[in-house]
Amino acid sequence: MESKGKFKGNIVIGQSGGPTAVINATVAGVYTAAKEEGVEKVYGMVHGVEGFLKKDLIGLEEYLDTGLGIELLKRTPSAFLGSCRFKLPAAEAKPEIYEKIFSVMEEFNITAFFYIGGNDSMDTVKQLTDYAAANGKKQVFIGLPKTVDNDLPVTDHCPGFGSAAKYIATSFKEIIRDAQSNSPSKPTIILVETMGRHTGWLTAAAALAAGEDCEGADAIYLPEKVFDIEAFINHVEEVAKRKHTVVIAVSEGAKVADGRFVCELGGGSGNVDAFGHTQLSGCAHTLSDMIVERFGYKTRVIELSTLQRAASHIASLTDIEESYLAGCFGMKAAARGETGLMVILERVQNNPYLCRMNYYDVHQIANVEKTVPLEWIKEDGISMTDEFLEYARPLIMGELLPLFVHGLPSHLVRKK
Amino acid sequence: MESKGKFKGNIVIGQSGGPTAVINATVAGVYTAAKEEGVEKVYGMVHGVEGFLKKDLIGLEEYLDTGLGIELLKRTPSAFLGSCRFKLPAAEAKPEIYEKIFSVMEEFNITAFFYIGGNDSMDTVKQLTDYAAANGKKQVFIGLPKTVDNDLPVTDHCPGFGSAAKYIATSFKEIIRDAQSNSPSKPTIILVETMGRHTGWLTAAAALAAGEDCEGADAIYLPEKVFDIEAFINHVEEVAKRKHTVVIAVSEGAKVADGRFVCELGGGSGNVDAFGHTQLSGCAHTLSDMIVERFGYKTRVIELSTLQRAASHIASLTDIEESYLAGCFGMKAAARGETGLMVILERVQNNPYLCRMNYYDVHQIANVEKTVPLEWIKEDGISMTDEFLEYARPLIMGELLPLFVHGLPSHLVRKK
């Protein structure tokens, strides 16, 4: 293959952490820009750094040298390359891991390393950048943002969030339609649980459902606010007097005043993942039990679970495009020799929405969590302000129709 | 409004039972054909017979006299008119209810009564037909099939099933993509629970997910087969040796040999709905607990819940069209003076799929449940044959894009 540009060496892309519906669009973006820059080989790490350490690499040319491959990848949810939850230890503690990573890079003539992920993944980019600087290595390291949780700092928002928000808001509209079809003789309380361990961005997205054809959720509980059990019970009782179908959005990460998760009150699973985070589930179930016990109302628990981060069939076109552009932009930065950066999205304006790419020192980003601004939660503590809606609405705009084969969305998958 | 045809009197349409993503397309079909036939006023019962008894009627002309109204209604999930779960008592037991129904029909000059629903709703059509015959009433009664459960007899399939199947199969593909993104060091078992109290049509739809880009579910448990706990545990163990992400489809109605629901082994909710059916939930949770206890594997439970019957954003075009045609066909039958019928779908052929409308004596349909033929379940008891796939595949074909407003599917809703 002839080089169009003059990029020296090959590149590698990895995906890390929980996947999203649009994380692969970033791979497509890096790939497309890489070929523009004359990169000869674009490698993918199979299962992130974990795979890289085992030299488990694939050449992306085999999949992406056609327009159809790129279009299919943009519509494929979850990490095409495979993800991992590998926490890179400090270089002082485990120098051999760093030596191994750099030796694999040298072996494959890899001069630029792209890592798509959230907080924990940006820590990997930071540490590799620091190690390279301390050891006179010339390779560059670029972080590309990805998280449905939307909790990365500095960037206006994260690729992945818009599509999750679109899925959540669409599902709320459908759940509310469904709930309102019946005219129950006694109140039915529907508790919809969204992801978001420490931040309420995804839960807040339920607010987007309200409009001229939908009254929206009756309450939205973010982890940014202390969850007051009595206030919750009272609110449910009060709404149930006015209407017999009550729909509530609640974060898996809702916490009571003493710091315990709501799900721990009813017995959460208590599992811990590789990053040391408690695996939460059951907040809505816990609240449901409380309502049944207190009022005997009928309840229904709906956990949006992994679908909220995997439902590419209703992904936001804006999100896919930004995810793609972030990849292109990161590759362009690498081609200029930049390193230790994360691509960020900077909103220029709303109405019409305009957003540009930029980049930022990854040291300022890794391990910092951005929560929903408290001033975007209304005084009642359970609904979102217009500022939030103006922030979130542009991110869910537009659709990219799946490529349907045999009636189902088609995905690009790695060969065995 | 001038009559195009010569239909005498007005008509009324009701919706009953659990809603679907396409139940409103049938309303649109009846309405369109009614106007062709010269029906002056098309009434909708608000919340089915329950509302009808209270004369809670709306004129559909207000909503549907534009092409946009019809198109929006076709894309609106759940019962636009409102549904109910009213079980019509026998005429001998409660003659006053029948007298009331016929007096409301006479007051509004309603000569044809359309009821869209499943088994229990067809019982209403049957009883009203019989009462009319026994009492010399001239009104006609037409049943229109609707159920995600696909459990009505005689008809090849039911409007509503195809869209639910498309949602389920799409969700399985996305759940499997998501699950396979990680390379967990110990097995992760994902249990996806589908609706279907006594029949496994919806659970079986998970089989559609398998294809060249997806290996599909690792086991599918229908209520048609006795659920053998030991065999399940052994299968999970066996699959988990080969691969670390195991995805299982299980019906909420799975039962063990002594007739108890699986969820009852772990303590189901035990609630009973208006038709006397036990409200089930927790089958997948019960199985998850068993797996954790036995193996300590990580598990994830995903209940597709009401979204599988409400997700019109990924409805099947075939399903919407058939649902619409069933409404048209029913109206045409009523115009010819037919009564006591349910519209049925008759498959003429597959490849290319061809299906025609017909009708059938509602007495042969009410209260009869059609289960998945046992010969469509493979000998292993946990996967579906090609015959099932050939049956189900045409029903999920095609898409009807939602009308997106502010980034979300738009719905038609009744005015307050």
C-alpha cells in the first residue's frame, strides 16, 4: 500500500473499560485518518493492554479497507477489538510490564498508541506517557474519550453518552406509553434503574422523554443528591394520589445520607470488579420492596442494564459522528508528534449546536470524575432544569440506520 | 362528511389486554377501511369495555383525518385508546352489563363493535356475539388478533409478535456483543428473561439472533419443556468450560416437573392480575442465585420486561402492515354483515413470504392457547429447529422508521 502522507511507523488502537454503542466509530475514525496520514499498518489490540502484552494484535486493514467495513463498524456496538479492565500498575512497582509494552511496540514498529476509554483507561495513557518521557522513548500516546457515564472532566461530554441517553429517553417514552395503557384500580409504581455508579448523567437523560406527547418520568433520582428514603416514600404516595401509573428513574448509584448505596439497604450483590468498584444492582428492587411493604401498591422494576450501553440500533448520529471525529482528530495530533493528550469535545454553541474537537493534557483528566452540576437539578431534587435539557438534547439528535440483514442490525465481528 | 360507501351507522373500536408495539396499526386499519365504507363516526372506547360501560368514547376523526395522524398512530406503541383487563361475566350472571353495552351501542348508533386483543378479549367478542344472537340484536362483533405472546390458535401468528421478536433478537445480538467485549478470567453467565406466561414464542425468538455475525444464545428454555434444574446447572457448567461468557434465554414461565414456576422456587411475587393469572417475575434471578451458589460464577440478569412489547422504535414493518391489514379486513367483514369472527392470518408460503387475511369463528378461538410445537424444539431441549426459524424470520422483516422529533420517536396520544 502506498503512503499518502509521511507518517513514520505503524499504530495500534485499544479499547478499554465498559463498552458503548459508538466506541467503534472512534476506531473507524483513527483508521481513516491513519490511512490519510500514510500509516502502513493499523493494529488493533485484542482485549486492550491485556492482549497487547500477549502480542494479541490484529491488522485492521482486513476489516476496514472497504467503505462497507467502516460503515458496519460505526454501527457495531461494544468493543469490536475486545475490551479489558486491566489496571496498569505503577512503573516503579512493575517495570517489567512497561518494558514489555515498549518492546512489543518496537517489535511491531508501533510509533503511536491510541487508547479509547474512560477514567481508568486515561490513567493507562498517562502512565505510559510518563514512562516514555522518563526513559527517552519516542512513541506517542493518545487517549480517546469513551464512556456512557459521561463522567470525564474537561471535555464537554463523552462519546457514548449521547447514544445511551437516546436509548434511555426512547425507552422511557415507550415504558410510559405502556404503563398508561391500563387504568389500574390501584397505583402501579414503575421503577426504572439506569447505570451510573457515581454520576447521574444517564439517569438525568430520562428527563429528555418529557415533551408534548409524553409527560415524562414522575421523579428522577441522581446519585449527586443524597437519597432520602422518607422523602421518596412520601413523593410516591403523593403522586399515586393524583395518577395511578407512576414512573420513576433511579440511578444504580443512589446513596443514603450515611453513604451506603440504596441497594445495600436491601442487600446488594457486594461483588467487586477488577478496578475495585462495588458491583451494584438492585437499587430499584430495594425501593420496590419498600413501596410494596408500605403501601401494597403494585410495582414493576425495569433495569435497563447493558442494553443502555449496547443499543446501537437507536444510536445518536451526532454521537457516532463525534466519536468518529475524535478518532480522526487524535490521529492527526499523533501525526504532529503530540503525546499525553486526550481528545476533548468543546461545545461552541447550542441552537444550532456546534462542537469542535480539541485536546487536553491527560494528567488533568485521569482519575477525575465529573458529576452532574447540582444547579442542573431543580429545587425539588427530583427533576432537571432547562439548562440540563439544553445540554443533553443536541447529543441525542439524528439517527444512523443500522444495516439490516435478515431483519436484524448487522455487526462487524472479529474472525476467530 | 360525505359517505363514500353505504355502511349503516357508526362503529366503535376497543383495545384490551397487554399492549404491543403495533396494536394501534390495527386501529388505523379499521379506521381507514371504515372511511372507505362510508362509516360516519368511528368511536374509540377509552380503556376497552370498562370505558365503554361508562360511555367514555372519543371520536377518532379528530386524530386520524390526516395522513400524518395515521402514520403517527402506526408508530405509537401500547394502546392508544387505553386498554383494560376486564373479564366480561357470563350473561346469565350479570345481564345488566350486557343490557348496558347494547344500550350504549344504540345511543351512539353503533352497529359494529371491534375488539383488539388476545384470548381473554376474544372471549368478550364471543359472549357479546352470543348475547346478540340470543336477543335478536343486529349489531356485529369482530375480534382482531393482538398479542406479543403469539398464543392465539388458528391464526398462523398474531400481530404484535413479530415486533416483539425483532426487539428480542436485536437485543440478544447487542447483549451478546456487549458480553463478548470483555475477556473475563472467570465465567460470566448472563440470564435474559423474556415474557410468555405459558408459551415460549417470545423466548424462542432469541434463536433469531444467531447468524454469521453472532453465535446466538447458548441455551433457550421454553415453558413448553419441563425445566430440569440439574440439567440446566450441568449445561451452564459445560458451556462455561468452553467459553467465559454464556448467554441464556429463559421464559418467565419456565416450570419444573411438579408444575411450579422456577421463580416460585426462589420466591416469586405471588401477585395475581385481574384475569386470575399469577404475576411472574424472577425466574432469571432465581436461576442466577443457583449458579452463584453452586459455582460462584459472576452472573447478570436482564429482564426485557415491558420494553419487548412496547419498543415500537424497532418494530417490524411486516408486523405493522399485517396489523394494519387485519384492521382493514375486519372492517370489510363487518360491512358485509359478518359477526362473531376473529380475523386470522394465513401463511400462503415462505420464500418469498406471502400471508393473506381470513377470518374464523371466534368460538373456536376464545380461551384456547397455542404453544410452540414440541417438534420445533431440538432434541437437546434448548435450541430451536430450522422450521421455527423459517416460521419466525419473515415476521421480523422490514422497518418503519419512527418520526423523530427532538431526537426521539414521536407518538400519537389522546388529549386530556
